[in-house]
Amino acid sequence: MATALEIRHLYSERDERVLFADLSINLRPGEILQLAGPNGSGKTSLLRILAGLSSRYEGDIDWCGQPLRHQWVDYRQRMLYFSHGSGIKPQLTAVENLRWSCAMRGQAVTDGEIYAALDRVGLGGFGQQACYTLSAGQQRRVNLARLFCIDACFWLLDEPFTAIDLAGVAEIEHWIAEFAEGGGMVMLTTHHPLAIDRPVIRVDLGGGIS
Amino acid sequence: MKRMGVSAVFVAILRRDLRSALRSGSEWANPLLFFAIVCTLFPLGIGPDARQLALLAPGILWVVALLASMMATDSLFRSDYDDGTLEQMLLSPMPMYPLVLAKILAHWLTSGLPLCLMSPLLAVILQMPMSGVPVLVVSLLIGSAILSFIGAIGAALTVGLRKGGLLLSLIVLPLYIPVLIFGSAAVKSAIDGVVYLPTLALLGALFMLAVALAPLAVAGALRISVDQ
């Protein structure tokens, strides 16, 4: 299949320290890419660059064969960035949070779709509860529910397993595999060894590509 | 998948911001309390002489409203920045202008509007002649909206800094001054019985300028603040 995301000779530095230089990555539909490397090696920086939040880089990023900077609107409709912030307002309920997140994407969702997404992350009965009453792991799951109610074909996940229990980690791995199976692309950062029965491209930011 | 129009997204932001502000309470109550407390302290400090108070009332009300509005400004993007929902907004495929406008409108509805509604009561405490009260409310309605727009630019520029509070006031206060001058001048003119409409019209012009340009500046400033 054609390459959807092509990164060529990407270079970025932070505080005069080179994070990565001459980094080239191709990602095709159905592929999963794991960014690894020690803390501070630039994993989050790379994801923020790819999300379009950071412009501190040199090099080319192409989306579907065209330079990314010419097609932000299309890209933002298809890319879902999952940052390591909580991504939810504690005063609002899970349903209100998810509805707002979908609205930000210009996507109208029904209550049924939101509850279905909450069911999938194991929070079926918590939809009407203010998020500050939920535990850290449950709040994380509310944020993860975005993966199921937002329509996207490229997931950028920054440490998706933080604060998630062991069974939850296996579930998320399953979701990632399922999403890739359906033609989605995933790029994620994690220190945890992935147990996904699909080929995972591993990019080590401390060293080279393996 | 159904797509939403820009106006539906505008309403979604407005509703969400109003909801979370009303539920957290302190966000809208603090500036209002500050406004009320400081205004009631003036008669105690200056003395109960009605003529002297009436002379100072327009200036006092306007200065305190301005400070209360500045107090509220810092929280405009702070919590969204901290919990990462600001990034979700910046990554929206929608044009930024209406999204930022909705945020500023929600902020004004929870900070500026309550100040305007409370001002007649405080005007009575400060012995202001009744002839000035309607103009005071109108000038505060327009003026506090301009303050919200200007404040939003400052808040967007400083949201990435850990201690942006002082810098925010340094950026924003000089820009507040024209609003203060025209606002209090309109009220004084109304009390003195001279024409006040031209002054209000100037405030209106400033308001139009702020509506047209401030959201663009805010969107740009937010992108810079998040890019680090």
C-alpha cells in the first residue's frame, strides 16, 4: 500500500542538544510504530512535531504524498493525538468531556456512540459522574474512550499505558492491533514491551532503527 | 459520521466553558467578590461625604472593575493548558477564529457580565447620581468585553509560563488604559449632563476592533505558547 506518512531527514534539537538528526520514517496504512528510547530522547517532541503542535524541526514531512503543511485541515481530521496530559476537564462528566472532544473535531456524535465508547473502555456506568470523582486510571480511560468515538485513521499515542492496570494494557494492545487490522496507522511511545501479534516497527531514538 | 458546522462547534465550546465555570464556582465568584469588597471599602476610607464620593464614583467603579477583570483573565486558558484540552482545541480542523471567540465570550459571560449587573448596586453605595447609572452599565458592558478580548491576548501569550501573572498585568494594563479613559469619561459626562454618546461610540469602535482582531492574535499566541 502507498505510504501515508513520510518523514525525511528530520532534525530537531532542544536547548542546543540534538534530539534526532537525519531521521527518516515511512508509515503505511495498517502499520504500527513504536518509538523507544530513554527519557529525554525526544519521543514526545517527535510526536508533538507530527501532531502539528511544534515547529521546532528541520526536514520534510509528507502526508499522502503532499507536504504536510499544505493540508493541515485534512490531516487534522484524520489524525488523533493522545497527549500525556489528562485531556479531560475534571468538573465535567465523562459524556460531556467526550462530546466536547468530538465537537472540537467537527464531529457530531450521538449519546449512543459515546456510551458505546465508554462501554469499551470499561466505564459503562460512569458516564454521568463528574470526572474528578473518578480514579486516575479511570480518568485515563475516559481520555482513551476518545479513540472509539472520534473518527481517525492515524493515532499518535504518547504513553497510552500510564496509570492503566495490567488487564487494561492488554486491552489497549488489542485495540491497537484491531485498529491496524482495519487499515489504521499507529505511532506510539512506550517503555513497555508490546505484545501485539502484528509486526511492530521499532524506532529507537537513542540509537538507530531496528 | 456526521459533520458539525462552525456554529455548532461554537455553541459546544460556549456550553462546555459555561458549565465548567459554573461548577467550579470560584472562577466567576472571586472577581465579583473583589469588585464588591473594594468598592465598599472606599466610602470607609474616604469618608461618608456624599459630594466627594459622587465625584470619585465613576473613576473608582471603573478602576476596580478593570482590576477585577484582570484578575479573572489569567484563568482563561490556564486550566485548559494544564489538562491538555487546549491542545485538542488547537488541533481542531475548524478555523480558530470562531473557537477562540467562543472561549472569550464564555469568559466574558462569567466574569464581565456579572460585574456589569452588580455595578448599579455599588454605584448606590458610592453615592453616584442616578443620572449616571444607565451609562455606567452600558459603558461597563462594552468596556468589560473589550477588556476580555485584550486580556485574552495577554493570557494566551503567558499561558506557557509557570508564573505568568505579573507579566500578564504588564502586557495587558497599558492596553486597558484607553478603555478606562473612555469608559469613566462617558459616565462623568452623563453625570455632568453633557453629551456622552460620542465617548460611548468610541468605546463601541474599540469593541469592534477587538472583536475583529483579538481572536486572531489570541490564536497565534496560543500556538506559540504551546510550541515548546
